Amino acid sequence: MKTLVVFYSRTGITRKVAETIARALSGDVEEIVAKENRSDFSGYGLSREEAVLKKPAAIKATKKDPVGYDLTIVGTPVWVQTVSSPMRAYISRKRERFTRVAFFCTQDRSGAESAFEEMQELCKATPVATVEILHKDVEDGSYVEKTKSFLARIGNL
């Protein structure tokens, strides 16, 4: 199964999970890059504002076309109980090109359920699998077990 793992990561946590998933599936990776710098405090503020308003961010052009993949795994941090604005922009642009989707979210405390619901609405597709990963799980390495369970559900397609 040809797989694309597409993700946005402001702090590197979502990137680490995406790379682990892509490596396990021998999949391709596409990082969504926001046009505006979000690494400092003002970037955090912009990210929060866009999340509250459910506004898509300006993102740089992507290189990989999801239509050429059997499965697109979409990963995002949870911002204010919702999908990140750069990922909202990507999904809105590419949703017609997805064959099948799976979702993963990284979060500090909560919000994955509402983010997954929004992602499903944006994609206009039901995910074949989802997994939520806490920041502390990435920090202590326990995210690997959650990732394995997610991959097993995908492998049973």
C-alpha cells in the first residue's frame, strides 16, 4: 500500500510522530510549512487566533499529490480543541485528492476528538484509523506503543 504521511508541526513534536509512522510504513512524507514564522511568542499568538477563528493559514506549496497514494495519513497538533490552521488550509485544498485517510493528533492535554471530527468534516471522508498522542508520550517514548496500535489498524485494511 502506497502511503503519504502529511503533517504540520510548530514545535517538532508532530514531526517526530509523523516520521516514526512514515518509517514504519516505508511511506513518503510531506511537511506542511506555514508562510509566516510561528516559532516565537507572536507566532504562537497568531496560531491561537487562527484556531479560534477556524481560519486557514497561508501555507507554502506542497510537492506530493495525494491522488497517487492508497492512503494519506494526516497529522496535526491540536490547537484550542481544533485542527491547526496550516493543516486546515492543506486539507481544504487537497480533500478531493484523497483516496483514503487516517488521522493522528498530538496534544498537550485534550481536544483530539473535536479535532478528528473537524478533520473528517474538512476531508469529507471517514478515517480508517485515528490516534491521539500526548506531548508527554513523545517526551517519554511511550508514543511508540500507541503508534504501533494505530499502524496495526491500518495494516488490517
